[in-house]
Amino acid sequence: MSRRIEVEVAGARNTFSLLEEWAPRVTAILWDALPLEDQVLRHGKLSGDACFLVVEHPSFTQLPERNELAVTSIYKGYMVANLHPERGSMELLISYGLGEYRWPDGRRYVTPVAEIEGDGSALYAALLRTWNEGQTKITLRRSA
């Protein structure tokens, strides 16, 4: 059974299963950094139906320099990571619809790290609201 994290945005909570078999190093480092409390969540400008947060932690300098499994598409209910070990940070994106990780000059690759469990309707609605309402807070913690 994989490790699970709880994600909370604007009162909506869902559990995500870490994709340890897809990205064992990245998910282990993320797990060790939890909890990540009251982080700033913003809507992506170029990546479609996805919100992102940039998190820093001393252990993130141990992230791989390359993606363990490289993807560009971000499917509904998935969390992906853009790795920055040189800065001790990672950018996490959560999709509530169709998304693709993009920068102004085109697609970029990310590592899938987690998938939502169960009905994500309330969380998806909270993520969508950032499109009009702007940034909000997000917390990621280990799930019991």
C-alpha cells in the first residue's frame, strides 16, 4: 500500500496516493518534507486547468536533476512536480481538468508524484476558484 497525503484547499480536503512506483526518489523526499503548511497556491497561466505551489525544503537539494518519469500532460486528479534541486525547491501542480505543463517557450517535462483518491469534486471546485479569486492557501500533510 502506498503512502498517502492529505491536501487541503479552502476547506476542501482529499487524500492522494503517492506514486512511489513511478517516482520513488521524488516521492520519498516529498514525504520526508511533510507537512507543508499554509503554502501559497496560484492558478497556472499557461498550463490549463491546473494550480501550482512552489515549496522549499533543505532536503529538496537531494532531488534528482532529471525527472524519474517525464510527462507533459497533467490529467485530472494528478499532482506533478517540476524539480529544482539547485534551488532546494520543487513546483507542485494539481490538475482539476485538462492540463499540460507549459512555459512561455513551450512544453516542459514534470514528474508525476500523486493521484487523488475518491471524489475530488469539492477540491476541484476550490482549485477552479483560484482562476477568478486569485491565490489561496494549501496544506499538504501525511494522511493517517
